[in-house]
Amino acid sequence: MYLSWTAGRLDRLHARIDAARAALDAQLVRRASVAMELATSSLLDPAASLLLLDAAHAARQAEDEHREVAESQLSLALRAVLEEPEQVAALRAEPGGEEAVRELTATVRRVPMARRFHNDAVRAARAVREHRLVRYFRLAGSAPFPMAFEMDDAPPPALTPEGAPA
């Protein structure tokens, strides 16, 4: 009975990982899309637009094994482009800039939460899979060992409540 319960729990944890990964992927795609929209909107100077567009495109096109690095590069590009609160204030002053900044702020805040949910699910599944009985009776079946998604997801300081101008 214990083995059956444990196998069911492990199955539910793997389903939770799949759902969390799908949510994380959706947030990452949304962040890259919003960054691409901002880069092509002519609200930024040409150099910043090119930097942001290149990083966003690389993040959207990255294969799974290079995804973490590409998403980290997009985070770095966002911080470089929107480094100072004055830059964000000038962007907000442009026509359409307020909406663009609001949408970007929402997406860069959701990515760390989605990553945290995914990594928590991975941590829980790993803890169950490390039990001796789970390994001995191969209760995980052929499910791949869950891997955490590690990336630099720090938002630009100017888009955080602490870094926003008063």
C-alpha cells in the first residue's frame, strides 16, 4: 500500500513539474515577445533597440540545452537598456511608452515567480525520488530525472518598486 501511495505521489509530482514548466515557458516567451515589441517600437535609441532585439530573438529561438543561457542574456540586455530610472521615465513620457513599460514590468516580475514554482516542484520530486524504496522498486519508471531551470532572472532595478522613482 505504501509503494502504491508513493508511486501515485511521484506521478502527481511529475505532472506538477510538467505544468510548472509549461507556465515557465509561457512566461519566458511572453517576456521575449514584449522585449521584441519594445525593441521594434522606435521608443528606444537604435543601439538599445538592436541589443534588446538580438537578445530577445536569441531567447525565443534557443534550443532547450541553451535556453537558460539565452534567457539570462535577455535579462542582462533588459538591465543594460533600462539601467537608470531616468531612462524608464523618459520611455514612459513617449507616446505609447507608458503601456510598454507597464507590460514589460508585469512580465519581468512573473518570470522569477514561474521559475520558483518550477524549481520547487523539481525539488519536491527529487526528494521523493532519492528515497531508497523508490529507487529500489523503480517507482519513477522511465520518467527523466527532473532538472531545475537556472537562469539570471533579476529585473532591471528601474522596473522594481524599490528602484522606481518616487
